[in-house]
Amino acid sequence: MSDIDVLLQEYRLFPPPPAFRAGARIHDRRMVDDAAMDPQNFWAREAGELTWSRKWEQVLSWTPPHAQWFVGGELNASVNCVDRHINGPRRNKAALIWEGEPGDRRTFTYWDVYREVNLAANMLKQLGVQKGDRVAIYLPMIPEAVFAMLACARIGAVHTVVFGGFSPESLRDRINDCGCKVLITADGGYRRGQVVPLKRNADKALEDCPTIEKVLVVMRRRSGVGDEMFAEMKDGRDHWWHRLKREVPKVCEPEPMNAEDNLFILYTSGTTGKPKGIVHTTGGYMTGVHATTKYVFDLREEDVYWCTADIGWITGHSYLVYGPLANGATCIVYEGAPDWPEKDRFWQICERYGVTIFYTAPTAVRAFMKWGKQWVEQHDLSQLRLLGSVGEPINPEAWIWYHEQIGKGRCPIVDTWWQTETGAIMIT
């Protein structure tokens, strides 16, 4: 009997608690039926919750296999993730709560993020980046990675994020494939107590990247002596993020983007062949991730939301950056490994910040199972109200362990299916 046959024979049901269901955004089939009856009207309503500088003339132009969403409309992803929150009660709400693997912490309100993104956008402009140019981002999981993505979106540059664990050769191939003009990297990052030499890797990659003109380097590591850094800088090409930041204007007006303008290119991992560059455009992508974040995770204003994915993957793009921030959520960002320095690091973070929504992969859940429930039992996870699964099918044993040990039998689990190619959750 195959694994699929075994999965298909699972008949146990686990309804959400009545109180959860009563207060949920979706508690009956009405929305499903309405969407099935008139899909374009459904997505037009969802798109209407975003901020547009020019409304679309046509919801969908569909000539198989090519689809164009919100034809004629104009918007900016950065505005929808940041600007629209700063003139209301979310202005001083925490947007990003960041924890580095060594234990350093920073919190950014929506106003803070607005200022940082404006400065980062002006840094890119000073380095010659214009609308339509491609920018590679090769960073650890630090706040500047989010700022860099949103800064590119703000000025109409197309970002391609490369996972910080990838080799110089993988970085080189992705840069060359889409002809990046600027690379944003860091002097290093932390993983399981070791330093990942990102700048050294980047320098090796750039030996064969003729399109790169400038490199912007975030200082993640400090020697403790003045401005002495753990990175070799090439004169004329390389610029420190913290120094250039002092030289640029504080405000950068957002570029109006056509709904079908490119927002980013993200490469598949290449495990099944040559990595493929997947392009996502602005209007349809932002509508999809905004709606699915809101509904799938039953997102509320007071939630503390943690998607554990790295931004080098589509999950990090859609459900750590663009979807949650467009909804005005408070997001946890963690730099390191789940088992450093001990195997309860994730549960420490959940307890410390009162995480209410936790979204991770079945692979991680199986690792938690292997390590043992004693690591979980050391921490108060009573604030959790919803759990999520992403990246692969979750086996029944892992689901039950997740439900009982992490959710204590009271948290619904949303199991999500989608791909880099779809950009947003398709089935849950």
C-alpha cells in the first residue's frame, strides 16, 4: 500500500472549538458559494481593500495560458505594506519583532518601517537603480532584508532574493540569469552558532557577474572596535548600508506601478532540475496574498504572527512580508536555527512575544517530535490560537503531535498547499 493510500484512509475529524468558530472570519460556506458564482466580482472586492493610485478598467483579461489581472490599475506594494498604516491607529503598532540567533533584539513599528524603507529606497536610487532594474538580495534573516524588498518595490525595481544558505555558484547563476544591477548582502549572518560568510561568498560569486555595478553591505557583525568590520570592501563598488543611509534624503516618493508590472523574480530551488525564475506581478499577487493571509490565518488586529520561513523562499515573501504587512499584522522575524542554543528556541520565542499564530513546515514538526515534548513543556504556549503547515504534505502522526503538544488540542491547524509558481495559497 502506498503512502497516498494510507493518507486517503484517514477519517478522524477535529472540529475547531465552538468559540473559535463563532468569532472566525469565515464560519460558513457563503463566501465559497459567492466566489464560485462570480469569481471576478469576488476578487474585485478583495482588490478593493488595497490602496490603488488608479483603479483598474478590467478585472481579468484571460487568453489561455496568459492572464492579466486588474488591467489598467496602478498601485505600489510598498505603499500597501507600509504607507497606508501610518496615518491611523497602526502608526505605532509593532510591525516587525526581530530576534537574532545570538539573542539581540529589535522592534520596528509601522512608522519605523516606513522611515527605513524610504531611506533604503533612496540608497538604491543613489546607487543608480531605476524602475525595471533587477536587484539581488542575499541576506540573513534580519530586518534589513524586509526593508530591502520593500525599498525595491517602492522605486519599481524588481528584487530577486537568494537564500542566504546558498553557495556562491547559486548566487552567481541567479544574478546572471536576470541581469541584476545591484547586490544587497551582509558581512555575515548566524546559523547554529556559526557565522555564514555572506560577503565572502558574494565576492566569489561576483568574480563572474558582469552586470553588477554596486554592492550594498549591511553590517551584521561587529568587532567592537570603531568601524572595523569583518568584510573586505572593494573601493568604488561596495558601500556600507549604515554609512550610505546617513547621506540620502529621508523621503522617497513611491513609483506608481501598473498592476501587471513585475514585483519580483524568485528562483525555484533547483532540486528537480535547473532553477526556474518565477515572475510575480504587482496587482494580482498583492490581492492574492492579502486575501489569503487574512482568511486562511483568521488574522485579527491583536495577533502576533510568526511564519518561520526564510525570505529566500516564496513562503517568506508571501506570508512573512507582503501578505501580513499588507494586513497591518505584527510579525516575528527570527534569524537562526530552531535548535540553537537549545532545542526549545522556537518555544522560547513563542512564549516571550505571546505568539498567537504559528506557521511552519512538517519537516520542522517531525524534528520537534524527534527532540521530544519535554522541550515544549518548559514553556507557556497558551497564547497560541491557530497553527499552520506549509511546504509538503503533513503525515497523520506529525499532525496529531502538532495538535496535541503545540496546540494543546485547542488550536485549529490550517494545512496549506501552493507553490512558488502560484505565489499564494491555493488550497487549505
